[in-house]
Amino acid sequence: MEKKRETRSVARLCLAVGLLSASTARAGIVTVVPPPVADATIFEENGDSSDSKSPGLFAGRTSTDRIRRAFLRFNLTGIPAGVTVSSVQVVLSLTRANSGSVFASLYRVSAAWGEGTSDAGIPGGSGAPATAGDPTWTMRVYPGTAWTSPGGDTLTSVSATTLIGSSLVNYFWTTTPALLADVQGWINAPATNFGWQLRIDESQIAPTAKRFGSREQSDAALRPVLIVRYDDPAVGGAPVTAVPALDAPALLALAAVLAAGGAWLLRRGA
């Protein structure tokens, strides 16, 4: 397990270093890592169940043929209006999985949803009684504000898709025109930032459910990550790499990821 965690950390370290290097290509390019500010899992079989505070996010079909979907949202308020987004990358860490590979897709959410205090614990996956503010399969803000469509209001088109295996490693949703449009739109109109919904191929009958680290994960290397690069015409001179709007936990999380990767490299070089 320790080796797997080191591998995750090194992957994120390499990713960060790669982005830092890429940012030197042209003045005005800024790289930011906005912190996750909300995430939750909803459960098809029970409109009164949710999971907003456990260390895991679930998506896919279970062995009992029930669907789970996850929501995640990041804080983009530190990115100035008027910039042009050039790349977007979402990183999730797989912490539990059925065997086999399936496609996982991000959909832009079109209505506001809440995050309460429900906690399904570990290993999770079955939900907990919804609390005030939670999203559920039928409610976007429990107990009184319903989704227009049960299961969550999203665009019908996919923002990005990636193939998820059974290896407990990081998985990446990389730049697509839709991902760029999502983030650009949220920067231009912050009130429309309702984040993404994660779905794993729901057409398959076989169990496809996967668990990813949530923002409540005690291991910072397993938490959701969003990496945004943008062109800011107001930035002159040397290119800038910034981490705007990071609160203390987010800064600690980023520092932990980089420190873990650096420590591993030092041990390898010893």
C-alpha cells in the first residue's frame, strides 16, 4: 500500500513539474490548482440517502445493480475574469474497484446542489441518512429542493471521458473543448459553477462501481485535483505559476503531495 501511495505522489509531482516547465513557454501563461470545495455521492435506490463527508466518492453499478453517481466542485474565484483558459485537467485517485476497465465521464451540472453532513464511513458505498443540504438521487438540496431529473440535472453531452482500470492509481481527464468551455464559463460567470457529475458506464450489467478519494480523505495525495492553465494578458514579463484562492487545508494537501514525491525520489537516489 505504501508503495502505491508513493507512486501516486510521484505521478502528481511529475505532473506539477511538467506544468511548471510548460508554463515557461510563453509569458502570460499561469498555472493554478484550485481547491475542491464540495463533493458527494448519490444513490439510485434511496432518495433519502447521501454521502457528503466520507473519504470516498462512488460511481458506477454495484453488484446489486444499483447506480451511484458522484459530484465535485472546485473554487475558481481566485482566477481573474477576462483570462483565456488554455488547458484543464481533472485528477482522481482510485481507492477501491471491481475488476475490469470501464469508461468514466464528467458531465457539467446545470443546477446548484448542496453538501450536508451525511457520512457513510469506510468502506462506504451504501450511503447514510441524508442531512439538511445534502444532494440525493431526488433532491439537489435535501429535503426540499428537487432535481428536475432524478439522478441530477446535467448537460446531456459529456465534458470528458477516460478509461478506468482496477489499478489503484491516479486517473486523468484531460483537456477537451467541453472541459475548456466548462471552466471558462465558470470563470466568466461564477454563479453558474455547479461543478461536474461523475458517471461510470451505466449501460453495463456487470458491477462497474469504483471508489475515488474525496476531499475529506486524510491522505492528501488521494484528494481530487483540478489543474487549470490560462493566458492572462495582464501578466507581463516572466511566466507565472500560481495557486490562487487556496485555503490552509488545500495548501497543506498540495505541499504533502509534492513533499511525498520528493521524499520518494530522495530515497531512490540514496
